[in-house]
Amino acid sequence: MTKRQEYKVVQSYRDFEVREYLSCVLAEVKVSAKYESASSMAFAPLFRYISKGNKASEKIAMTAPVIAAQSGLETEENDWYVSFVMPAGSKFGHLPHPNDPQVKLKELDKQICVALSFRGRATTDLTKKWIDQLRSAAKRENIALSDETRICRFDPPFKPGLLHYNEIVIPAFLGVR
């Protein structure tokens, strides 16, 4: 069983949850491509990194989800940041440096986000529908959101599409406890 990124549910609403994500480290690759191909383009360098493709030749456990993120203000339409979450408890300074210069390590502090889960293959059209729904639902609850959007996929591509479990996660502007 693949370990998942850790979080606590702060509050549940009818259409979404408010979560507190614990601090973590990401291994990230920036790609300029349409969403449909961005994750597959970034997957190989990220997988090599956790499969001993690092300065210590150390194997790092695979975790879920694989995240494809975009920031509405800072990126072009086809600029995606695809990342693997490093295992819980990983510290930025203790992880081996990647051999591939495309792979960057990035530390995220504890963060409050809104999240919505959905089933099906995470296509452009389906994710846009759920992103719009999550942003509208948060607005109804007067929750201010960042421009960043994360599409989180938990299943391998060979699993039948209808069985795929995914989440849309958007950082929110609420106090962190």
C-alpha cells in the first residue's frame, strides 16, 4: 500500500473539506505542456530520483498522490509543476540531491487547503469541472483561495479510468493552528 500525504480534516462542508496539510518536501519537475501530457513527461525524472537517481544512490519510498500544480498568476497556461511528495518525516536538508537537474526539492510549510475528491480519469475537462465546483463552493462559504490549483492523482495509469481516485486541492487563506 502506497503511503499518502498526511493531513487533518479541520472542517467538512457538503461539497468539500478544509484540511491542514503537515509540512512536507516535494520532488518537483516543471514542464511546459498540455495537462494531458505534463504528468507523463515529468514522471520519468521523478521516478528515477526516488529509484536511486540521486547523489546518495538511495531508494526513496513512493507516496501518493502525484501532484500536477499550476499557479494562475505566476505560470503560463501550459506550465505545470509535477511533483512526488517525499515520505512523511522527510526533511529538506536530509534528502539526497537529485542527479537530474530537472528535479528540484521544495519544502512546503504546514498549510490549510480546501479539497474535493472525485472518481474517473483526471482529464482536462473533468478536472476543470471539479476545480470550478470547488472554487464556487468555497466562495459560497466565504473562504478565500489562492490562485494555485493542485490536481492530485492516486492511481497508476493502467488502472481502469472509472476506478481512479483523484482530488482537487487549493491552498486557502485561513489561520494555521
